[in-house]
Amino acid sequence: MLSFDIRSLTEHAVTVDDTLSADDPVWEDGDPTPSAPLRVKGRLSSAGPSRFYWHGSIEGDVALACSRCLGNTEAHVSNEAHLIFAEAGTEGVEDDPDVFLLDDRSSELDLRPAVREQWLLNVPGYALCRDDCKGLCPTCGAELNLGPCAHVAQS
């Protein structure tokens, strides 16, 4: 479960140990979604009036295109996160980009949007299918991992 009753959080901390699936509605079109459910673990506790603190880890794999040959590859993403949640209107948090604002009318704290943001910040922007990937021929576009392209062999 990645959604928690705010009232219970003011009384005691909770342990978070759950997954976030690739088909969860939190993901938006164009997001690099996980190839298997993300593992989300940590501890969520009160950090004062109308504030909550989550310390935990997000771990999973993402399917990407190789930056050189455009073939399929996978990368492992692992991140340790320290997140602050505060109700909108709480003093000193409105302009802080590191604080996730909660609707003051809501009775639940949903970790999923924050987990999504942390995931997106940690997915590599550059991935290789293998360290010695030769990429594509700049002239004809042939994949050089499969061998030399035809126009080079004709020279």
C-alpha cells in the first residue's frame, strides 16, 4: 500500500514495503515505465504539525533503447530518497521545490506521485546495450554490431 491515512501518521510511523506496477495510473504518456513492478521500501512518519517525512528506497528495472544502436536494453534503477510532505498553507513550504504539497482537504498521503518523480529523476538518459556497442553506420544506418555495412565492404 502506497497510500496512508494522515490521521494515523500523526500517532505512529508506518513501514512502507510495496510495489508500484508499470500499469499504475500515476505513470504518464512518455514516461520511461518500469519493466517490472518497482520495489518501494521505507518509513513514513510525522515530522511536526502538518508535515511528514519518508525515507526509503525505490528499485526496479527499466527497458530503454540503446543510445548507439537503438536496440533494446535494460537498466537497473536504484535510489535512496528522503522526502518531505506538507499540507498546502503550511508556513515556509509553498515555494520549496523539495516539498511535496498535500491538499489540506485530503485525509490520505499518496506516495505514488513522489515515487514517480524520484524514478524519473534517476532513470538514465543514456543507456548502452553493451559497453562495446558499435552503433549505427552514419551513412546507411546499418547496425554495426552485426558486421560491416555493405557500402564499406564495396570500397
